[in-house]
Amino acid sequence: MKKAYVFPGQGAQFVGMGKDLYDNSPLAKELFEQANDILGFRITDTMFAGTDEELKQTKVTQPAVFLHSVILAKTLGADFQPDMVAGHSLGEFSALTAAGALSFKDGLTLVSKRALAMQKACEAAPSTMAAVLNLPDEKVEEICAAIAGETVVAANYNCPGQLVISGTIAGVEKACELLLAAGAKRALRLPVGGAFHSPLMKPAEVELAAAIAETPINTPICPVYQNVSTTAETNPETIKKNLIAQLTAPVKWTQSVQNMIADGATTFIEVGPGKVLQGLVGKINKEVTAQSA
């Protein structure tokens, strides 16, 4: 009977997120105000009362989702007793911070740098992502690999039958045509700014690697199942390497959840905005419980 705490990524945000925490918990209020100082702008204004468009800017979205997740975990106090943690893409930084591998300030600073580096990489090479439904992973991989002259790869293994591909606009469009012809129920471009978790993020990876290299990472209070390795990690050097590789490598969420269950997880608790991960966990394995913190 082990508890796995899981942390969502970009896309889970909504206007008003975190406001109840700010209003009802002195600790949360103090941490949100610290975050405003660290970032150099009042992110709380956008989170609590901004517009969808303002919240959608990568430099805002990523720190906003991180803050909602980490501050919620901290307000749980002694009730936060994870046997293991994992985060989806950006959520891995939230998981590492909640599990004590990163300090609040260092976690937020890295997330902010990651967001800005990804934004730059997106602007340098116009690119996109698409969701593919109801095709085996192997078939999607095979079709992506066969597209000559363009970059297009499997980027997010979200749950069986739901895979996100990432690459150049021409590559993704061609892949979508071929995937639909091969029997995909849907192959739909996503409203994102670029090809996250693909080789096109290499410039952002280089920038983030420098920041991660000089950030102290401690041994977490429990194993962290990282997107790149999908297995339980506690070694700070391994955690660093996987965090750097994460920007250009796929998010292996299905495999991570399966490994957590194999290692004894029976309850998954989502910490942060939305319920996306609860839905994915339910599709990966119907025998386990998934709930909000």
C-alpha cells in the first residue's frame, strides 16, 4: 500500500489557480510573495486574476503550475508522506522540489530559466506538436522515423493509445496525414509554441544544462521516477543528468506509472492544478486509486 504523489505539467493551468491557498494559508501566502520577489514580477496577479492569454505565455505558465503544485504540497505539512513521486515534464521540477531535492528558490529559478530557454528555442525554429489517438506506440514511432528531411519524433507517452508527437511544422503535418491513413482515430495539432521534448529543443537544453550544473541537488526524501529513465532515482548526479536530457527526450509517463505500480504504488495523489494525471493513471491501470491532494 504505497502512495505515489504526481505533479502536472504545462497545460494544467487555469485563471484563479492557487488563490484559495493564498487566501487561506499564511504559509502559502508567504511562499507566493517570495516567488514574486524571486521572479521579479507579480506572477500571482496573472495566476489569480489575469486572462487565459496572459497565463498561456510560457514564461508565466511554467512557474505558475510549479508554484501551485509545490506550495500545495508544502501546505499539506505532515500529511505529505510520499513513498515515491513523479512529475509530467515541467512537473518533474515540482516533484523534485516537493521531495526536497531542490530548494524552493532553486526549483523556481530553474523552472523560470527553463521556460525562457524553451521560448527562445521555439522562436528560433518554428515547430509544433500533435496528439495521436488509438494507434500502437510502435506504429507511431515507425511512421515518424520514416519521414525524410524533417524532424518529427514521439514526445509524450501519456497512456496506452495516447501519444504526442513533436517536430518541424512540415514534419508533424506529414506525420499526421500518414498516421490518420494508418488508422489513428485522431492526429491533431496542439496549440503549443514549439516542439517540446524533441531534438529542436537542443539550444534550450544547452542553456538549461549550465543552470542545472551549478544548482545544488540533494538526495530526495523518496525515489523520484524521472521522465527519461522511468525508474526510481535518488542519486543527485543521476537526477541532474536526467533533468538535462529531459528537454530533448520523450516524456515516458506510461512507463513511469507502470514502474511505480510494479514497485508497490496503489494510490496516486495529484498535487497541483487540474486532474489530467488522474485521468492518465486511470487509463494506464484501472486497479489503482487516483485522486487530488
